[in-house]
Amino acid sequence: MSAQVYLYLVIAVAFETFGTACLQASQQFTRLWPSLGVFLGFAGAFFFFVKVLKFLPLGLTYALWSGLGITLITFVGWTVFGQRIDLPGLLGIALIIAGILVIHLFSQTAAH
């Protein structure tokens, strides 16, 4: 499997993170540009997500996409929106990252 598949996955996660950040900034779709960013972000995310599905199974792809997205949007929430995360939250994020590593290092599911 080529590295291009994982690049598409990273791009999908980046678009999804952008869309989610814009969702917060749109203030319930009352601000035009962030509202447009929501649609652009999620359209881009699904476009690249579908490309990844040509090579990886749905369950694995969604697990990686959502895990990476949760981790990245938590970082964006902290740095951009000043949202705090407590120790249990950090431990949960660490477990998500550990799960992603277990999938990549030990699972044969990725050999689609």
C-alpha cells in the first residue's frame, strides 16, 4: 500500500479539523465566512475519505480518521479557542493515540 493513501487520510483529517473549527467559529451559522468554511471543510474531508476507502476497509479508515480528528481538534480547541483540557481528558487522548499505534503496528486489517 502506498504512502499516498495515508497522505489522503491526513488531508481528510485536516479538512475535517478545519470544518469543525469553523463550526465553532461560525457561532451557530450566524457568521458567513466560518459557515462557508464548515461546508468546504467537510466536503474536502469526505472527498479524501472516499479516496482512502478504495484501499483501506471502512472500519479501520473511520477509526483512524476519527481518532486523529479528535486528537487534532482537541489541540486546535486548546490553542485557537482557549479551551482547557484536564488530566482525564489528556489521558483519554493518549489512549486514542495508543489505539492508533496498535492498529498500525500490530493489526493485519490494514493489509486490504
